[in-house]
Amino acid sequence: MSLLHLPPEVLRHIFDEIGSSFFHQDLGRLTVCKQWFEFALPTCLKCITLSQKTLRSLMASGVTKRPSPLQSNLETLHLELRGDRLCISTSSPPECAQESNALMVTASSEAPGDNLIKKSITALNKDLDQLAIITQQSRRLHTLRIRAWGFPCPEPFDSAEDYLPLPTMQALLLVGNLRVLVLDLSAGFLNWAGQQGNGHHICPAIGALLCTLRTLHLRMRSICPDVLIPRDPNISLQLSEVVINLSLTEKLPGITSAAHSKRCGSQGGGLLQLKADLCEQAEALATQMAFPKVMRILTHSLPQFETNSLDVLTGKTMILEDGSAWDEDGKTVEEGSEAESEIILDDDVSALLDE
């Protein structure tokens, strides 16, 4: 019997086993024949990865202006944004050449480059607005992973890394049945007027998703306990895994300093207070979780840049090996070690940088 002569429900199961990546490797695999395409396209669209460039192409196709199979099939979305690629991804090839020349102007004339960055951020904002429309209409979307790198700046804490539009990022989270959310954001947020600042924050929007989430992984330049406060304090949550990574280091060659996340807004207290408050709220959240399995808060120590993972459920701290996943186990730190004093040192360094 020919493969395509099998019952539709069997064919759908077979294509599910093939997976989206098979078609992403070669889109020509979609075009075997018309009947094959009817099963292959939904499989291809179940899981997609978008960069600025592919996002720009998708929005230029007018996908939001007409009914699209993307909304009806999308289940997993990976969004990867790079501050250093903004000027390239939002323009056509001739514009790219002109913009590259503009960025090469002398130090005495920085306005063209500044205007170019603002133009690129505005274009990205529009594309993300359109993407938010798609995610909100994608009833099968259950996994959202967003990673956003900042600009390559001379100083590791330069505020020029802020380029994410806060209202648009909040809109991207308005997904009704989200089960997995991973936000790894070394880039900071801009408010609607394009100004850097913490007048508003994304944490309450994340907390609103706790009622449907099973897995939550977060790393953001600013964070507060609001990310761990569900809207309904009495509901039993199906959430089983929470990891908050406060370390902003990527352990790249040549990196000799790195920061931790800061608290949203103007409240002080430093890293130790932020970690303590997050831990307290995580413990409260665990009481609402039906089956808590992983509840971790990650930091790094100086000067070794070792990643310390606090297991909120047991109170133990582990040192993770380089390259470990955030939720992996590591070597347990003995009580009375120097880990906390090293964090205090890092806290003092961050305070000096804020002055």
C-alpha cells in the first residue's frame, strides 16, 4: 500500500513523528505532491524559529492580513533577537550597504548612527506587534522561547542594550494556553515612547501566566517577585519547574566582569535582598504547585564565575559545571563556604557601577 493511501489519522501521526525540523532543513521536502503538501505543511509550521531577518520576511509577506495556516498549526515558537543585527535585518540589501556606510562615520558625527538605531528599533517594534497578533490567534501555541542579546557595548552595563519594546513584549505573552515559557533577555526594555526606564515592567504579565504554565525559565536584566505571584492565590497550579537565573554572564572568552539582574523600579536592596525576596515568594508559590519538581535561583560567584544554583525546595546550593542547563544538578556546596561572601563582593561591585 502506498504511504499516501493510509488513513488521514495515521498519516498525521507519521508526519508528527517526522517533525518540523525535517522540513526546515530543506523546504523542497514540502513539495513531493499536492496530497503530501497537505500533511507536510502543518507539520512544518508546528515549530518555527524566527530571527530578525526571518521575522521581517514573514511580516513582509502579509501573513497577518489574511487567514494563514500558521495560526492554526503553530505550537512552538522560538524567537532569537540580536541587538547587533538590528540594522541589517530590518532593511533591504541596498539599504544595508548605505546603513553600513552611515555607521562608519567619524566620531565627530554620531547622529546618523543614532538615528539608524532608532529607525531599526521602530521597525522591529512593528514586526513584533504583528507577531503578537499571530501568537494571540494561535490557539495551539503552548511553548514560547525568546532570547534577546544586547548591543555589543564598550562597557558591560551600558544602557544602549535596551531595545525591546515593553508593551509589545507584554502583548506577546497574551497566549491563552501557554505551558512552557523561556525568556532569556540580556537586552533591556524600552517604554512606548522609546525611552529607557523601569516605570513599568513585564513581571506582572509573566505572573499572570502561572495558572497555565508547566515550565518557567527566566533571565532578565531587571526582575522582581511579581513574576512568581499568580493572579489567583487559591488555585492549584500545574506548574512543576521554575528556574530564575540572576546571572547575566555568558562566560565568553575575554569576559572579566559580569552583572546580576537588578530589581525592577527604583527600589534598592541589592542582589542579596532581591535573591531573598525571590526565594521567599518562590516558597509561597511552591505551596500552590500540585507537583513541584524544580525550583531554582541561579547566581554567579566572583572571581571564578562559578554558577551557584539554590534549590528552593531543599535549601541546598549547588555549583553547576560550565555549559550545564539551568535546571541541572551540580556539586552540593558545603555549609559555611565562601559562596555568599563572593556574592556580596559582586553586589558591592554592582553598587559602585550604579553610582
